[in-house]
Amino acid sequence: MIQTGMLIATLLALPVLAHASCESVKANISHKIIQNGVPKSGFTLDIVPDDQAEQAGSQVVGHCENDSQKIVYKRTGRGDEGSVPDSADSWQDAPTQ
């Protein structure tokens, strides 16, 4: 009975863990972009479903949740060209088994 309860608790926690993974990927990308000289107020990063990743003025810079979610970068403020600094690598979460 305890094992069944733990299994149910684990299954209920999976969506939360997957979202946390996307948040950590997003945080890593944000940190790298800021280290490359882009001010925090100069860009946005959004987690979007894979089928919504192609947004005008944005660029996919990472993915998570087994590639079902994309992290898109958009430059804000002056010179809204939407390009990611050259040294900002694409990130992804570790594959789940």
C-alpha cells in the first residue's frame, strides 16, 4: 500500500519536475546571455510549446521536456533585431529515461 502511494505521488510530481527542468534550462541560458554583455532588460526568454516556437522576431535558443517545449529569445528595446549573441549556446535538459 505504501509503495502504491509513493508511485502515485511520483507520477503526480512529474509535471512539476519537468517544468522545473525547463526553468533551470531557461535560467542557464539567461545567465549566459547576460555574461555576454546583454543587459537583463534587453531580452526576454519564454518557454513555449514546440508548435508555437516560430514567433516573429524571436529565435529558439533551447529546448526541454523531451523537445516538446522550446525556449525562445527575443531582443527588447532599441535595435530590436532579435539575434542572440554569437557565444550564447543552445541548451537543453538531460534526456529522461
